Amino acid sequence: MRRLDVATRDLDPPFAVVDLDALRANAADLARRAGGKPIRVASKSVRCRSILQTVLARPGFEGILAYTLAEALWLADEFDDIVIAYPTVERAALRQLAADPQAAARVTLMVDSVEQLNFIDDVVPAERAPLRVCLDLDASLRALGGRLHLGPRRSPVHSPSHAASLAQLVADRPGFRLVGLMAYEGQVAGLGDRGSVRAPAIRAMKAASVRELAQRRAAVVAAVEQVTKLEFVNGGGTGSVESTVAESAVTEVAAGSGLYAPALFDHYRSFHAAPAALFALGVTRRPAPGIVTVAGGGWIASGPSGADRQPVPTYPAGLRLLGTEGAGEVQTPLTGAAADGLRVGDRVWFRHAKAGELCEHVDSLHLVEGDEIAAVVPTYRGEAKTFL
């Protein structure tokens, strides 16, 4: 995209940009898809405080879904509604939370077992002010009598009775206050369903999972609310916004990746997002006709190892990684129709396969508006914060 080259002409790669026009369009589309239910922003998919501020100032976005307690405590100086999406064993952070009334009022811990409650009680005295707690419900689809598990391996809590029992234990236990329920249907939100031979099977699995979870999540919420009234019921992700908010039991949906629109999100039928976060690498040599080499590039996404976890050369169009080398630690060869049109010193723009992980490689994001840099803002890394 020529305007990105124009806006960043004085910068030396590697660097990353966020296209503000694309970010705003993606945020608006997420809010439209949510149909009036608030979107809790998944911070692991953003990893930049300035972007979090920008998005949360928009209609339709409320609260943060954090990924560690240390991160949540840092953000709680500025943001007043933070749910941690995963259980924590951060001892120092738990002590800090219990000793800080403002943070304790703003941060909600995630639990799915008595063992986690015991751990927290072992770290901080039970005489503390109650800590806010959310129950994590397993949203996976189980088939063949439970022998087939489709979805992330998260919580052991699957049934309404199990959820109600754990809710009662939390309610009866000093030092805790149950305020929410979360269920992440990763087998729906995290799987693309077009552009591959597996797409029809994935669509069928998603439809079955959506039907099963809608009934079970409603039953779980009803069972838990026999114990205590919940402030929120969170579910979903960027890839499942429509089906998640369609459930009356759900009060809010989580999303974050859809703001940046990384490459893995090109393969969904239900929505299309504009690429908003990209990084540039410089062409350093031309080892053979039809091949150029850029410096760096091995910014590999988490998840199961495979070609879809590699960064995608995006601009100029017509470039691809070499299967024999892929994205390298210090150099990446590229081939394709556009290769012979590139000279040493030119740039190639890439998209990361995932969203916030891009920010682990750069100290700042250059915010581009039109063909100019509107601002330069630090990533978590740029603020010396490396939580995971």
C-alpha cells in the first residue's frame, strides 16, 4: 500500500504501523455485529495502552479482558473494569491486589476449581476484603459420550450442577465474591470456516457447538444465579460475535483480534475485517532472479505449528515465503511475481498471523492516518512490560 510507504518514508525497518482508518472501521463493525451488547476488549490481542484507550472511548466497548494479574494491576491505575481471562498463580501480584482497595474493586480474578481458591488463601490472608471472582465454564463441544473434545482445554467445569456447586463454595467462602461467569467457545471463535477443504466440516461442527452451548450456557447461568446474582456473563471472541450475543444469557462479548485483523482472520465467512496492523522489513539482497531477501521476519504466531502461523507478505502483492526456509530469524527469502520489481532498500509489508503478538517484537506502533504518521505510541514492550 503506497500510502504506508509515503507515511513512513523516513523510518528504517523493522517497524510496525496501525492504520487508524482500518482500526476505526474494524471497531465499528465489531460494535455492529455485537448488536448493542458491550464488547470487552481482549488486551492480549492489542498490547498497547493507547489503542486500548482509543477503542474503549468508542460506543459499544466496555471493560478489558486481561491475561495476567500483573497486567491487570498495571492497567487498573487507569481502567476501572478488568476481568482476567485465566487463573493466576502470581503470588506477588495477589498480595498487591489484596492490599490495594482500588485495584480489588476494579479487577476480577478467574477461577475454575477449589484448588485455585486454596492457593489464593495460602498467599493472602482470608481476613482481607473480598476479592472479585469469575467462574470459567468449559465451552467445548463433547461428543461420543465425552470421548471427543472439540475446543480449548480450559476449565474442568462443564455442567450446570458442577458450576452451581463451585458457585456455592465461592459464595460460602470468606474473602471472595462471585460476580461473573465466562465461557470461551474457541472452537467457534478461533477457527476459520472458509478457504480450505475442511471448511464444510468446520461449519457443521460450529453449528452443532453453537446449538449445544446456547442451551448449556443458559442452564449454567440459571443454576449459578440460584446461588448469587451475576454482574456479567462473558462469552465468545472476534470469530463468534453474532452467535454469542444471540444468547439471551450472555450480557457481553469479548473481542480484540478483530481490531487489528491479523492473517488468521481472513478465513471467516461471517465477517471481513480490514488489515490494520502491519510491519515492514527491508530488502537486503537479491540472491537469484525471482527471489529477494528481507532482514528478519521470523515473527511466528503461537498455536499448533504450521504454515498458517507464519507472517504473511502482503504489500507489494504477489510475494510468498519459500517452503524450504519460511520466515527466518535474521533473514527471510521471498519469491513471486513482485520479487523482480523490488530493489535493495525497498520495503515489504507483512501481517502477523495473530494480533497482539506483533507488539512483542516492537517498542512502538506508528499510527498512520491517510499518508501521514499521526502519532507514535508505545507497545507493552515499549513500556518495559512483558507479562507473558
